[in-house]
Amino acid sequence: MMRQKFHIDFIGKSKIFFCISLGIMLVSLILNIVCLPTLVDIQFTGGTIIKYNYGGEPSHKNIEKIVNETLKGIDTLKNEKVDFSYSENLAASADDTTKHIVSLQFTGNKAVEIEHKQAITDALQKGYPKNSFEEESSTAVDASKGANFFLKCIIAVSMAAVIMILYVAIRFRKIGGLSAGVMAVVALIHDLIIVYFVFVLFRMPLNDNFIAVVLMILGYSLNDTIVIYDRIRENRRKSGPKVTITEIVNSSLNQCFTRTICTSITTIIAIGSVLVVSLIYGISSIISFALPMMIGLISGSYSSVCIAAPLWVMWKNHKDKKTLEKRKGAKSAYASKKSSKKAEKKETSEKTEKKETSEE
């Protein structure tokens, strides 16, 4: 059996782990409902994104003020909500003066007309004549297409979860594979919720990055969980029926703990490096991928060790307890039936004796 370096009672402390996860999710949910509503990208809701290149260091507040004042004079856009985001223009050369980008995101069913985009451009150029404001690109997404894209993403995640359950059920059928697969998916749902709240708390809109992060975390977390289940299966085969499932799982988790920590730290360092570079250069599209990915990796490692396996042990113990009670009930019913038959036989015998006595 593999040498055990740690002696942590993961199963005994499972309620603490469950409370930590539930506490984090509850606080995040309250913040989400009260003061941090979910932001959804136009990829899912439909709308228009207009990007402008500019130079210098104009105030972001003044840029937003000019755009909002311009929109007030446009009937079709005066009630539209506009989200602003700023980043560095990495495509700009060393001599290029337009090294910054401001993105205007309009949420709605209609694309922004050409003359309205030109009105915004003219207002920015007039407000900042020395900063060379130029329209770089404009992207419009129809609302129905965005909803269809979101539905397909949800279907992809659901299909991945079902396939994972089936895979674990078949591979680990000797240790109750179906229940192991279900608990693995419960842990994956935990990771999905954590990733969702990362997007909410850091005010990042849900977009294709969210789906990409979710799918990657599902794969990473499941891989970690499968390694633990494989160790449980091996230890159960070596230990025999005398060792309880709680002892086997605790031993397996401690044996895999070093491997899980080392793998997680290595991956987090790689993702963290990407995050630092993207923060330095203000690349929002990479930040919205790397930050949730890094936190999701931590959540995935945590859920594999502290959620999936302890939940599976709780389910197995509950199932074994029910089976034991059923067996005891069956034995009790059999003993009662046997006793009843003896009593009936005795009563019949006594009646026969009395009858023979009376006849004599």
C-alpha cells in the first residue's frame, strides 16, 4: 500500500467542509441578489460593441460623460444601458499614439445605426481633438442568436455531466460506481457555482469565457476525483472486508493529498502568470478567463478531496445502515414467524391431548 504522509480525518471533518462551501455560496448569493446583479455579455443577450482607439490619458469619467450626453440626443439610444471597458492596444506599434482602447457595449435587440456611431465618434473627437479617437471595430449580435448560443452552451455542460456519471459508473462499478459518479457531479456543480460567483463578485459579464472555464474546471476536477476513486478501489481490494469504508477513504485521501496539492500549485502558478501579464497590460478578455480559472482550480481541488469523497462515504454508510436495518427486520420477522409457528404447533398439540383425555 502507498505510504501515507498525512493523517487528516477528512471524513470526520466533512461537516466543517460542507459548512465552509455552503457559507461561501450563501454570502455570494446574498451579494448577488442585493447589490451585485449578474452581468451578461451581448453574446448571450444580444447587442452591439463599439471599440475606439485613442492616445494620451483622458479621464475615463469624462469619456463616459461625453458618450452619455451624446446618447441623450438620439431617440433610439437614449434609454439604452451602456457598459464601458478599457484596455491596452497591444497591436499598436512603438510609434503609434493610439495605445488605448475603450469598448462601448450596448445591450438591446437592435444594432446601433451607422449615423449614430458616427455621432459618438464626432463627439469624442470634438471633446478630445488631440487624442486621435478612431473607431476600431463594431460588432452586433442578434438577441435570438445570443439566446440560442447560451442554450447550446447549457446543453454542452449538461451532456458533459451525464457522460461523466456514466464513465465513473462503469469504471468504478466494483465500489458502487453510479453513486460515486453522482457525488462526483455534485462536486462539479459546487465548482460551477463557485466559478459563477467569481464572475458576479468581480463584475465580469458571463460570456463564452464562462463556458470555457466551466468545461475546463469540470475536466480538471473530475480527473482529480477519478484519481482518488482509483486509490479507494485499490485500497479496498488490498484491505479486505474487515476495514471500514471510512478508514479506506480517509487513507486514500491522505495518500492522494500531496499529489493533489502539487498538481494544483503547478497549474495555478501557470494560470497566475498569465493573469499577472494580462493585468499589467489591461487585457480584459484574458483576465475574465484566467482569474475564474485560477479560483476554479482551487475549488476543483477542494471539492475532489473535501466534497466528493466525503459525500460518497456518507451515502455508502447511509445505504449500508438501511441494508443492515432491512436484514435485521427480515431476521426479526423470520424469528417472529418461527416463534408463532412453534406457539401454534404447541397450542394444537395441547388441544389434541385435551381431546384424547376427554374421550377416555
